[in-house]
Amino acid sequence: MTEDRHPAAVVERQVDAYNDGDTGAFADCYGEDAVVASLDDGERLAVGREQIEQRWGELFDAHADLHCEVTDEIALGEFVAHRERVTGMGEPAEALAVYRVSDGAIRQVWLGYDE
């Protein structure tokens, strides 16, 4: 596996695009059929790259100062787990994001927040 397709590298590119507010680069980190779901109850927040691009594009447009600081990372095989501190939407929020990455793209993400 080339280094730029390694799961941790793919997730890092996604975080960088998030922090830049770059909707296209953010969505490009995801597979066509990727799913973003709530860690709490499994509710699907976005299904497919197009929905991900739309949802996060709206978020980036609404919050120009949005920023994600990765405070801890664990990588194991296809999985990368982040503890994140998200700022730029009012009060800072602590988040847990678990990514499943294969073939150089994020396939699934589970998100949980402690606001």
C-alpha cells in the first residue's frame, strides 16, 4: 500500500480539507457509497459522496472558523479512531470519530459528540 493511501494518511487529508473549508477536497476523501453515521444510535447522517459534499459544504459555508484539532489517534488496519476538539460553531465540542478506510477512501465514519 502506498503511503498516501494508508488509512491514517487518508483521514489526515480529510481533516486538513475540513480545516481549510475545502468542500471538494473533503468529499474526495470519501468513497462513492460512503456512510456517515451517529455513534450513539447508528442514524445515517449522510449516504454517498454527494450527500457528504452537500452537508459539509453547508457546514463550511455557515461556519468560516470551523476547526478540528485531533487530540488523540489510534490506527489499526482499516480503522482510524480520533478524539477531536471541534471549534468554530459556538462552544467547543469534544468528538469521537471512527473511520473505516479501504482502497484509499473513507468508506464509513461513526461520529459521537460530547458538547
